[in-house]
Amino acid sequence: MNPVRKRRLIIISLIVAAVGIAATLTVFALQQNMTYLYSPSEVEAGKAPLTSAFRLGGVVKEGSVHRVSGTLQTDFVVTDRFHDMRVEYTGILPDLFREGQSVITTGHMRGGEFAASEVLAKHDETYMPREVADAIAKAKAAGRTHDP
Amino acid sequence: MIPELGQLALILALLLSALQCALPIFGAWRNAKPLMATARSLVVGQFVFVALAFGILTYAFMVQDFSVAYVAQNSNLELPWWYRFSAVWGAHEGSLLLWVLILDVWTLAVAAFGGKLPEKFYARVLGVLGFIAFGFLLFSLATSNPFTRLIPAPMDGVDLNPVLQDPGLIMHPPVLYMGYVGFSVAFAFAIAALLGGELQSSWVRWSRPWTNVAWGFLSAGIVAGSWWAYSELGWGGWWFWDPVENASFMPWLVGTALIHAQAVTDKRGGLRAWTLLLAIFAFSLSLLGTFLVRSGVLTSVHSFAADPKRGVFILGFLAVVVGGSLLLYAGRARYVAGGKPFALASRETLILIGNLMLSVSAATVLLGTLYPLLGEALNIGRISVGPPYFGFLFMLLMTPLVLAMPFAPLSRWGKADVVIWRRALQRIVMLALIAGIIAFALGVHRWMGLLGVTASTYVIAGTAFYAIKRWKEAPRGRRYPLEMLGMLFGHFGVGVFIAGAILTRTLSIEQDVALSPGQVVHVGNYDFRFDGVGERHGPNWLAQQGTVEVSKNGTLVTVLHPQKRTYPRGQVQTEASIHPGVFGDLYVSLGDPLGPSTGAAGSSGAWAVRVYDKPFVRWIWAGGLLMMLGGFCAAADKRFRLRRSEEAQAHDPAGIPVSVIQPVQQQA
């Protein structure tokens, strides 16, 4: 085999091997690390997983934030204005966490409540994360069809 | 009146950029010298008008002209002047103008220093840069005009987002943009070469310092962003695999591959087509980065802007630039491809392995970043891809690269020389194992931490092995040409970065605690005593300021003052207080007040406090800065500035004469 062909062969086989390995691992890693976002209505409808982690998005219901005095334990209600979900969280809340503002929490179901390990609020207070807005819009649409 | 002049300047700049694109490229095609000669003056003219527009916008901020909507949105009467200055690029419209201004600075530099390039090539390079400027100026004027009036003018402006009121954010965007936009030069070179169907390795050599400088700036910009996130977001994290961070990281990965591939093309004439492809991708990813951050397409905790119209425009522009250049590449690459054969265990192979790993990791980062968007578009559901995805794949892909890294400088171009590998491998592995054992003895007991110490020592010892070998073998005065010194800095930087990243991850102690005044919390080897919270006034904020005394074995180490600032419009911003150190930071930030105030003046009830001990965290940024230094250092090498007649005698840092590559004949 002449050197040019040989070099090409090496390069091509390296690329094919790298792409193959990368593709396999990527699919594997993606499957392991994907989390879906659900609205309280979807959780209510049983769409969210019961055991594994997912994200819950919505608005922090006005007047729902309670703190166990002197500790970092907090609970609040996330709502899409049709269904509510009580969320428990131990830790420091982000600066933009406020009642009436949108929030995305990551965690899993524990009993009838959502145990959050992470709470994210948006940087910008005038704007709602699109996925939360979508979730609320969807809940609204679903709510309308179910309303008598 | 003055803002209208800015608008006019932008329109004139748009017209000039259209000419700067059309005339020289047309001239090069028709071989019309007068047309090609217009390039230089058009570049200067365009620069003048863009700079004028930028100056006028800055002036509007300085005099607080709230009749300009952009100023009213991003400034107010209480904002100190230095933040008013940085507010010019604090949001979408102004940062776009900054983008174009920086592009023009790069173009001007190319025009000034590129006079020795062949006439047609020079004209085409400036023409391509003109096209990019045209796209961005059109974007600015059509969808995001910074000079739009707000009539009647409000009495006071809104505010600059408090998150952006930080010294780190004054520098972060300009430096990052210097990097993003700097890749446009390598891109313009690639397109000009493809347009002409001819590539000389001397042109690639001439473009190398530009790429290195751009890469150095990009490294610095990413470091600044990471440091800002660490000190400002109040979580003590330094990298989140957030889409906005990924947006700057992808061009960096491809850029790293590019500077190495360019070295091969320069020295050996090989990997030419690959180098061109990388140049196209590096710039395309920079554009994509701008698109991702600025279109609001991402629902990231980072994004400030949200306007789909802009997204559609950038997407179209991206399609034209990426699609057009890839089409051109497909049609013309065979004319410019070429190179010499090389042995399996040669330096080319090792660089190629590194290139592959870097490109594949850029692709996996791209996939992870775009997957949520794809998922939404294909109606799979609203997905987010967690940081472990990126972390896992990145570590995996970087392992072969790190393993190969010390051997690339030791290998020879073209030929295999395995003897030196064996000698180096023995010593490097021995040193790495010794370092691992010492780390274990010092109390690093998690395998991840030990792996970090070993890998870091492996890279640093490997790089040092080459530096010492070179010291012994090369004649005095020619031991470390700047280009090689840059490589050494860069590779040392990687070693330092690995140590910082992995040790911070494994050794950090993070505690969120509820503290009442007088209460002590023990974190790491330190005692943090919380002495309550008082009030403090800043130029445009009111802060709840905590006092935390940190002591070690009874001796006072430092007193930290974390703040919770409230800005005029009620936005709350956490300011962490950090005690920096070479071997670790002590980091305290305030959460929320937890209990009822005791009512006593100057003190209050319990607060949520975040207390971190972060060993070696500075090494992360030190590593990044070393890489930046390496990029700048290499770019300063005289070898890149020689005139063509002298090129044949130019020295090669590896001690092998430069091969002069004959241009591939263009076929009719």
C-alpha cells in the first residue's frame, strides 16, 4: 500500500472509530441525564415519573411560602393556575425566588409532595421561562376542555 | 439630534461594508486592480463610522439621554459612570454594536499588516470580512437598533441588570468577543483560499498569529466569565455546562484544534483541507454562540434577551455563512488539499488524535446544548440535559488527549521515534505516581482527587521533560523561540487547570447553614463565626451586610462581609465575600433572613448562610490564564512576520528546516 493510501486509511479508521465510540457513549450519557419538565397539572394526571427525578415548573403561589423558623427548611406551592403542587426544599433559595414569579425545581415525588433538590429562578423578572409559559398555556387549554 | 447621527453613521457603515464585500471580491475575480485597491480605504471608512456610532452610544449613556430607548432600558440616574460605560454592551443592541466594532478592529489590523500578501488573496480576505460586517450591521439596523428613540423621554431610566454590575462583567464581553470575532480572520483566510482555489502554507503561517491571539482572548474571556459566575451568582460554582457557557466553549474547543492543525499545515504542509474546515467551524460556532446567547432561543437561567425575530435573522445569516462556506469547501477543497505522508508514531498523528478528541467533544457539547431545542421542535417533550452528561463525556474524550499531550512535542515531524517516548514515559509516569502517593499521604483519599493529581503531574512533568531536553540540546539563545514558549505555557496551563478543576471538585466542602449571631460553624479546618447583619449604602444600592469572622485553631484568618444588595427597582443581588488564596478560597454568601429580627440596632436574627471551603479553585483560572499567555506568546514569534524572501531560511523550533510547499496548480 502506498504511503498516501496508508495514511488516509489510518485517518479514516481513526475517525470512524472515534465517531462510533462517541455516538454510543453519547446516546448512553444522554439517556442517563435527561430530565423532563412537567407542570403540576401533568403531575396530577400521572404523566410524571413516580420514582425517578424530573423538573417541576410553574409559578410560586402567592402566600404559599413557609419557612420553619430558624432552619433552612422551606415549603411552597408551585401552580400552573389549575393544579397546585406542594414543594419541599432545604437550602438557600435564589435571589429571584419570589411569590408570583416563575420557578423551575428539580427533584422527585415523595408521598404527595415534591422533594426538590434544586430551585432555579429566572434572572429577569419580567419574563417567564418559555417552558413554564408553555406548561401554563397547556394546562389552561386542558383546563378549558375539562371545565363543565 | 446626536443619536440620529449615530443612526446615520450606522447606515453609512452598512453601505460601505456592502462595497467592502462586493468590490474587492469582484475585482479579484475579474483581475481588476483598481477595484481590489478599494478594499483598504473601504475598511478604514467602515471602521470610522462604526466607531463613531459606538462613541455616540457611549456618549448617550454618559449624559444619560433617556430619550434613547436602549439607554433608558439599561441605565438610570444612580448608576455609577463606570457601569454606565459597561452598560453600553450590557444588553443585546449595544453588545451587537460592540461585536461589529471589534470585527472592524480586527479587519483594520489585517488590512494594515497584510500588505505583503498576494494582491488577490488580500482583496478576498478583506471582502469576506466585509460580508460578515454587512450581515451584522444589517441585523443591527433591521432588528435591534440601539438608537431607537423613546418619546416622550422618561425622567429616569430602568436599570442595568444588577447581575451585570460587577467588575468582571465590564471586561467579560469585550474580551470574549475579541476571541469570537478573532476567528473571523482565520475564517476569511479559509474562504479566500477556497475562492481562489489555491492555498500556500506561507499564507497559513501568516494567519497563525491571528488565530492564536483570538484563541488567547477567548480563553481569557471564558476565564473572566467563569470567575464572574463564581463570585457573582453566589453558588460558588465555576462552570455549570449552561448553554451560554457551552456557546463560548465550543468555539474554544474547535479553536484549540485549529491552532494545532495550523501548525501542521505551516510546518509540514499537511492537513490543509482539515485546517480550512476547522477554520470554517470555529467561526461558525462563534456565530452560533452569538445566536444562542442573543436570540433568547434558550430557556437558560442565563439569557436576558427574548425576541424570536432576531433569532430568525441570525439563523438565516448562519445558514448563509455556514451553508455557503461548506458548499464552497465541498466544491474547492480538492484543489487545496495536499501534504506529505507521515509515519504512525509521528507528531502529526498525535496532533491529529488531539484534533479528533477536541472536535468530537465540541460535537457532543453541541448535541447536548441543542438537544432540548430539538426535543421541543420534534415534540418529544421539554427536556433538559444535565451537567453529568457533559462532564462524563468530556472527561472521557479528554483522557486520550491528555495521555498523548506530553509526547507530541517529543515526537518528530513525519517520522517515528519511539525511543524517546519510552524514556519520557518512564519518568513521567514515575513522577505522576509519586505525586499521587504524596497526595494520598496528605489526605486526598477519593480516587477522583488522586486521579486529578496524577493526571496534572503527568501533563506538567511531560511538558517539563521536553523543556529540559530542549535546554540541554539546543544552542544557547535559540532554546525557546516564542512559538515554543507559547506551547509550553499552554501545556503547563492544561496541567494546572486539571489540578484545579478536579481538586476543587473533590476537596470542596460546601455547607448551607442557618446561623444566629454569635454562632460558629466548622467547615474544613476553619471556624466561621457569624456576627450578625448590618446595613450598608452603596452608590445605587442598599445592602444587608453580614460579618463573618474566620479563624483556624483560634487564630483569626480573615473577616468576611457578604452582602445582600437591593437595587432601586427592588432587584436583589447576592454578593459573596471571598478570602482568596493560592491553595484555596474561603467563600461566604448570604441567603435569606430566617427568623424574626431581635429589634436591636445593627443586629438581627438568624440568617441562611452559605459557607464554602474551596481548595485550589484559583488554579482553574490560573490554568486558563497560562493558556491565554501561551496563545499571545506564540503569536509574537518573529517567524510569523518574516517577508517572503526570508521564509526559506526561517528557523523551525523543532530543529527541522521549514518545508516550502509548492502551491497546488489550479485546474481549469
